[in-house]
Amino acid sequence: MNRLREWAKQLQREIVALWFCARHPDTPFIAKVIAAAIVAYAFSPIDLVPDFIPVLGYLDDLIILPAGIWLVLKLIPDPVLAQCREQAARWLAQGGAKPRSRIGAVIIIALWALLLWLGWLWAQTWLAY
């Protein structure tokens, strides 16, 4: 259980570091875009798949986020990443408030609305026959 807690803390540190990387001027553009998307999703108060859905609810937290973090860490230059990790460590040590992503929440709500609309269209065509 302690290993899982340590892994969760490390994941949080990496997400905060990515938050700083997304704003760093030396981060490549594609890495900024992916980092911003991952950070927006991670800090969004709404999950793409709600946690109360058995198995699938935690699948995004256990697979999607770590995979996205791994991908973006490969795209960020080592000196930039080291600098942002130090900045994140200082920020977390000072008790900085956890960032919130309203944009991430809006995007997820929009995705759910799109899925509901597509489901409605599919249901109408299916019921028409």
C-alpha cells in the first residue's frame, strides 16, 4: 500500500512538473500541447470516465494518465525537464495550491455532450427501422 501511495505522489509531482513544462519557453510546441492536455485532464474536477463505473472508472487514471505522461516526458528536453521538476518540487514543498483546470472540465463536458448527441442520433436511426 505504501508503494501505491509513493507512486501516486510521484505521479502528482510529474504532473505539476508538466504544468511548468507547458509554460516553459524552451519546451517544443508539440510537447507543450500534449503536456497542456494531460495537465488539463489530470487537474480537471471531472473525469472522462467517472470513477463510480466499475473497472473502467479507474482505468483512465491507471493507464491513460501514466501513458500520456511517459509520452510527453520523452518529448521534453532533459535540461527543461530538470528545471521544471525542481520548480515543481519547490512549489509542492511550499504547499502550493493544487491547480484546477476549468478548461479540462469544459472539454470533458463537451466530449460527453458529443457522445450523448451521437448516441441520440444512432438511437433515432435504429428506432426508425
